[in-house]
Amino acid sequence: MSSHSHPKRIAIMIESHFDDTEPGAFTMFFPANGYSTEFISNLRGAQERTFKGNDSDQEIRVTKDLDQVKLADYSGLLLVGGYAMDMLRYEVHVDEGQPDEPKATRFMRRAFAADHLLIGTICHSLWLLTPAPDLLQGRKVTCSHNIMHDVRNAGAALVYDRKHRSLADTHVDGRLITARHPYVISEFMNLFLEKLNERTER
């Protein structure tokens, strides 16, 4: 059955200094529309870690490490904005002459290789892909204006909204759906849901 090959579950990747509005919006909207959600992160050897948001006392406890994630169990993957994906880029040790790709970026390689998986990024979260320019090369994306140069330097093509003199609010490039800013989270979630439903109904 198609429901077996497309589980109605979404993984949400998070770290500390996340945007405060996004996790709550994701965990309300998607379950209300038939998709359960689960937070995942690099637990860096711990059984669990608790992450705090940028601007509030909000705390999110995560018990699933990226190494434990079986991508076949999910139909979607969302990357939270704010500085969370920058925190996930942090490596304790780096070696000269080595790629030193963060564990979370290596996880994204797996995600891009999993043909069934829909991937969503918002605001600053494309930062996690910049250590792997081949994942961004030639893709059309939108993101926060703060990181547009990083993303373009990593090989992506930025999609503009010329009328408003900004990057586009949202954009779909195959299995990658990108959004510019938490202000457009509603449009982003609706678009992500629409594309998820198209895939799970196949």
C-alpha cells in the first residue's frame, strides 16, 4: 500500500537558538493535518538534549539522535530557522585538508539521497547545506536576506520577487521547498503540506 511507503510523519531538525515561532507552528499545523512530528538533532553523545529558543524561555527536549533516524519512517524533513542550523554546523575538532563536514550536513546528504523525502527549509536554515556545496549547486532557492550571499556562494540560484525587491516568499525546486522568513510560515506550511499530500496519495 502507498501509505506504507509514505509514512505520515515529519522529522523536525533543531538545535539551540532556534526561531521561537517555527517549532510550535510546525507541531500544531502538521498533526492537525494528519502528519505526526518528531524533533531530531545531533545529541553529541547524550541520551537527550534540551534546546532553548532565541528570544524566549521556550525549551524543546530532543531524544532522537540523527544516527538513529531511519529516513524511511518519514515523509518529510523540516529544518528550523534562527541560528539552529549554524549551531549544528559546529564541529569540535577540524583537520587541515579534510572536508570536516558536520554530522548534520552528512545527514542532509542521506536526506537528499532518499527519493521519497520532501525537505523544507526556512529563513536561515539553508546554512546547514553550505558545507556541502554540491547539494546546493544549481538549485533554485529562497532564504533569509542575511544568508543570501552564503547560499549563492555555495552554488545555489536565488529566486527573486522583483515587485517587492526581496527574495521570493517560497519556492519549490523538486523535493526541496524553501521559504524566506518566519513571516511567511503559513504559506510555507500550506505549500509543504500540499506537496506532501501529492506524494503520499501517489
